Amino acid sequence: MRGRCQRCKAAESWERYISLAEPKEDIIILYIRALYECGDLEKSKTELEKFTMQYPDNCEGWLYLANTYLKLKMKKEAIEADKEYKKCVGE
């Protein structure tokens, strides 16, 4: 077995960094995006829910949350997150 994919390794690295530092929004988004791209949708969902509560004006967070909900077949939640995204970007 060749080991974990680069995105999964990146997610692990960002997680270690976040645990040691006071991360900024952009660093947290990189971590969550790596989780999402690695396929760890449950953890991505949990982190995005926390992130959007802490940073409700971060449109990228709402977009990733809506997409994560869709992948997890959580249609009602995806629609709500998409509404928040559209409100965030001014649609």
C-alpha cells in the first residue's frame, strides 16, 4: 500500500498546525478544504459547521458547507447553507 494521498497528508499537517497556533480564517479554510478533497466529509462537515458559526461572513465556508451537505445527501441542510452563501455574496 502506497500510503495516504497528498491532500490527506496536507489535512493532517494543517490540523497539527491549527492545534499549535491561533490560526487565521484562511488557514482554517485550507485545512477544511484539504479534508473535503481528501474525502473526509464527516469531519469536514463538523469543522465547517463550527467555522461558519465563528466566521459567518466567510462566503467560502458556506459554499463548502453546502457542497459537503450535498455529498452527504443532506438536502435540506444543503439548501439552507446555499441560502447563506447567496446572502453572503449578495445574490
